Amino acid sequence: MAEKPEYIPGLAGVPAARSSICLIDGSVGKLQYRGYPIEALAEHCTYEETVFLLHHGKLPSAAELEAFSASLAAERTLKFRIIDLLKNLPESGHPMDALTAAVAGLGMFYPGDHVEDLDFRGLTAVRLVAKLPTIVAAWHRIRRGDEPIAPRSDLGHAENFLYMLEGEEPDALTAKVMDVALTLHAEHSMNASTFTARVTGSTLSDPYAAVASAIGSLAGPLHGGANERVLTMLRTIEDPTTENIRRWAENRLARKEKIMGFGHRVYKAKDPRANVLQKLATQLFEERGRSPIYDVAVELETQMDQLVGHKGIYPNVDFYSGIVYEKMGIPVDLFTPVFAIARVGGWLAHLLEQLEGNRIFRPSQEYIGERDLELKPISER
Ligand code: SDX
């Protein structure tokens, strides 16, 4: 009889799928999308090219990229009822909850009972990648009493998102930094939110429901929600001298409190995306002046390396992303939604792959509860 698989907490290291989308070698901090190193993609490709690569398995030709970008731009607008839905949500609510609600609502306009239809899948993938930025930008304006700004089809994906936030076209550097950040966050193999998307999609539930469930998973502070917490955490370090930063880190570690932006289930070296984000930060500083918080972050990285580097705890993608976003004028509580509008590309790549050779996820468990008890009627309990 086959050996019964043992229970592994958090399925750490347990393969949940066979995939050709993303390779991570955590021991050396290697990340590749469809075989291309993340550093090369960040330097040479736009987010649109990256999503095409993730969804189609190859980089687009110029003509293919033009057609794909046009298909995305054509799908950026939202039904007015989705805008109305956003206008009826509590403005004090978190943007990730607004995003979940709107994406779930989107599915009602496009009944998902065609998920086994390849054309429907492809169009839905384009629609979701195209519409998430519009939802995030619309929510940001609605919650402060402003009308949403309609998307423009003549701007790139990242550029248009920034335009919809404040109604101004971003300068070239800001648009480029946003585009690279979206590429860096687009995909990361079997992370919690991607696994969530695959599980929901494996029941043949529609892609809108799969993405809505993935957004809920990403929102957690141990996952995508960490980027929003890093800046707040860094600012709690009073008088951030080297000694005080060291002492702060030692105290948090001694109390077994997680330090946001550090550690990773797979990387036991520095997250390669953190390196690219640091370069983006310094590019922004050259034009706009240095953020003092960056120096605190770099010093904390140095201290953490001495304290827990031996345990494989290094900065992850979330540690420097917030410093970049804040320098670009993005509000802190939109940091995780920005992660979502990037990662939707990866979620859909995995959903499309899951549906090719689908089998519904249904893992087992190790039962450790009571068994075969005699039930006493309430009069006797
Ligand atoms: C993302 O999976 C992905 O790919 C995710 C992601 C993606 O692109 O999709 O890369 C994006 O989610 C990055 C991670 C963002 N989260 C954070 O920054 C939150 C802080 N990080 C930790 O919560 C933690 O590192 C996790 C959740 C990221 C990983 O947790 P694991 O693999 O379950 O590790 P663990 O909690 O079992 O910790 C192992 C040891 C423990 O110490 P001991 O009990 O063995 O003594 O390392 C310690 C932990 O206390 N540890 C930390 C720590 N991370 C691990 N201690 C302090 N601060 C931390 N951040």
C-alpha cells in the first residue's frame, strides 16, 4: 500500500501543481518567468509584455504586443453599476476589501458558466488584468468624495493607472518605475494567493470568483499586506541610530514578533526583487531627493543580516517597495492593491494552466479529534 503522505504545516515545500510559469531557486535568490530572469524582464520588458509572456508562454512580437496592449486598453472601463457599487461601500473600508467586492461584482456582468470555453477564458484574463487598476483608482477617488477618472487608451498600463489616480499624466521616470514594479510583482509561483486562485479555479468556479478569492488571500499581513506595514514599522524606531536600530531589532526578535518585509518561505537569500526595488528607489532619490526612511531600512537590513542572516531571514519584495511607492506619491493603504493589480497577471496565468489539466483540489488531513462518541440528549448534558 502506498506510504501515507505526512502532514506538513503550511504545505511547506509540498508541490501542489506541475507548472512551467515561474522558477524560483530560493537558495541563490533566483527568479525567472517562463525561463527569463526577473532582472532582464524588469530592465527590458513592459508589464504588458510580461503578462503576454505569462499567459502565452512566449514573449510577443511587436505586432502581437501592439494587439495585446490594445485589447487591454479596450477593456479598462468599468460598468457604471460597478462604480455605483463602489460609491455604496463605506469610505473608511480598506481598498483591498473594495477591490474584492468590485471584482466579485464584475463576474455578474459576464456569467462565468463558460470557463471551459477557451475564448471566454482568454477574454476574461484580459478583462481582469485591464480592469483591476481602474477599480483601485476609482475607489481611491470615490472614498475621498471625488468622481473617478475614466481610463485613457492612449497611455500604457502603468502610466494609465497613475493617471487615473490624480488626473495627471506621470513623468517618464515615475511611469517607468511603476511599470517595473508591476513586472516585479506579477508572478511568484505557488504563493498563498496564487494557490488560492488555483484552488477556486479547480472547482470550475468563474475566473472573477478565483481572482476575488486571491485578493482576499493577498491582503493578509503575512503575504501582500506586509508592504503596507513596513513603513509604519520603520517609523516606530525612535531616534534611528545604528545602536537604536540594533536594539529595536533585538527586542522584536526576542519577543518573537515578525519584522515586516523580512523572511520568506522559499528565499533563504535576499529576494532578487528587493535588489531591483532598491535600484528604483535610488533612481527616484536622484531626481526627488532621498527619503530618510531609506537609510533606516538599509541599516535595519545590515543589523538583521548580523542577527538572523544565518537563519536565512533576508529582505523580501515588500521591504523596499513601500519606500518606492511613497516616493511616487502613492498612499500607504494602496500599496497592497498595487501588488494585486500586478499579481492578477500571475493569478490568471496559473488559472489558465490549472484549467488545462484540471483536477479539483481536495487534500487530506490528519484527524486528531475524538471519534465514535455516544451522543447524550440535551436533557442529560
Ligand atoms: C510575500 O510566498 C511568496 O512567494 C510570497 C511573496 C510573493 O511574491 O507572492 O514573495 C510575497 O508574501 C513576501 C512575504 C511578506 N511577508 C512578510 O514580510 C511578513 C513577515 N514575514 C514572516 O511572516 C515570514 O517570514 C513568512 C510568512 C514570509 C514566511 O514564514 P514561514 O516560511 O512560515 O517561516 P516561519 O514563520 O515558520 O519562521 C521560521 C523562523 C521562525 O523562528 P523560530 O520559531 O524557528 O525560532 O524564522 C522566524 C520565525 O520566528 N522568522 C521571522 C521572520 N520570518 C521568519 N522572525 C522575525 N521576523 C520575520 N519576518
